[in-house]
Amino acid sequence: MGSRARVALIALSLALAGRGLVAQNPTPAAPAPPRDSLAREQVYDDVFPGGSPWVTLTEGVVYRLEIQPAGATITIRSARQPSPQPLLLIPIEGGGTPGASRTAAYLLVPRATERYRIDVAGGEPPIRVRVETDPREMSRWARMQQETKDLPMAGLSLRGVYLGPFVRPHAAGVPPTGTASAAGVEACFAVVPRGAWARGPLGGCALAVARYARPDSAGGMWFIGTEPAYLLSGPGARVETGIVATLGIGSAVSSVRMDYLALGLDFQVAAAVPGLGRHWRVEAEAGLARLQRLGDGLEPDGQANVVPHFGLGLQLRF
């Protein structure tokens, strides 16, 4: 075999080997584009009047409901229960789809998996209703639920308290023998504002009980009442400020018994205690209290003292 033939044979062998390698190792296909895990999935889209009123919703799924025009009202009822709204229907901002500025949007959170009936009223027909899953809102809802679980419900407070000089107990028809201040300890069962029970700024002591001592045999005093509070600071503030009102009854005993109607208004500051964890708060309050003497029938008898009031203590939230 000549040299040219041998060269041609070698070239043919290399070409066939190359084809075999290509066949055994094909070029990998381009990966498929990832599926959008946050894409919405439509479960209902119809027009009223004349549309089908039934839709099946799943417990634990957060839906987005849009209604157009925005002036229309919607009612959703369970197929098994005649009572309306067996779910949470929460208005959300900016709910309209692009170009549909007159569309209102809601978050829809079913409490059970079942069929629901949709009824619409008002607005100018046709009224379009859309329901779709919303993974983004579902994630936000899950975070909200977790944050709510972490919020405290209530608190127990124990603080030292002081009342300025007010009238000593004296028998009816006998002139007062002077005034005396009082100091003591107050215990309180409180509802925490912006907590798991009270979502808004209202809270305070649902029940407060205090025991005061007075010098010079002026007689001690028991107090029982309520102390609602309004939180002035915003959500998540490290230092909480608020206004506290007081309404209660005090009963002082020395040689005679005297009852008082107590009204008060205080400014309160509360903050976390370093080193004790987020469930502990130190509380300080200062304000004025009006102590009105009550007669035998617990009616005001005209004698009253407006005195300073101070408190300082700790609160355990749970």
C-alpha cells in the first residue's frame, strides 16, 4: 500500500472515531426556564349578572379577589352554613389590574375547604369578579400569622405607687382632721396594646388592686379599679409612651371607714429591661388623681382632693 493510501486510511479512521465520540457525548440541551413559583393561578373569573355564583376555595390558601367596578359590594357564603362571610375578606391597596383603576381588591382567606357562593350587589353592570391564588400574599400572610403568634397577649404588673395628701377618714358630721399622703404596692392584670388580644393602641389594666399605707395613724386604704391605656408610640417602638386613665373605688379604715371615688390621668413610659429578655418591661407613670369622698350610700359628699400620683415597677408580658 502506498503512502498516499495509508494517509487516506488514517484520515478516514480519525473521522469515524470523531463521529463516534460525538454520538456518544451529545451536546446537552439548554435547561428549561425556571417556572415562576410566585405566579398567580386563576380559579374564578365571571361576570354578573348571569355568572356562575359557585367557587371552591381551599383552607390555608390566600386568594386575591378583584371586583370591577369598585363600587360594587360582594358577599361570600358557605354552601353548608347560612351565615355570611365564613372567611376573612381584607381590603388591600392598589388592587386594580393595569388600566383598571376602578377595580377593588381583597385578600380572601377561607376558614375551611368547601364550596362558596358569591353574590354581588350595587355598581353598574356588568360586574366582573376574579379570584386567583396569590403566593406573594400567602407568604406575607404566613409572616403576619407568625408575628401574631409571637406577640404577647397580656401582662402582670407590680409597682410601687404614691398618692399626695388627701383627707383622713372622719365620722360623718365631724370636721376633717387634716390630710395625709399614702404609699403602697399595686398589682395589675393588663391587656397589652398592639398584642395578640388587642391589635390596636388600646389596652391597659383590666383589673388593678392596690394597698396603701398612711402615716400618723391616718389609716391604710385598699383600692380596686381599672386603668385603660392608650398607646401613643408607634408599632415596634423600643420605648412605649401612653396615656393611662384610672377609675376605681378606695376604702380607708382607721377609727372610722371612709370610701373614695378615684379618678386619674397619668402619662406612662415603658421600656424593655436590659438583661431580662423581651418579656419584661419597666414602667414609670406620673399624673394627677382626684379622690372624692363618698357618703354612706356611696354618693359624693362634696369633699374632694386633687393630688399627684406616681408609680414605678415591672411588667411581665406573656
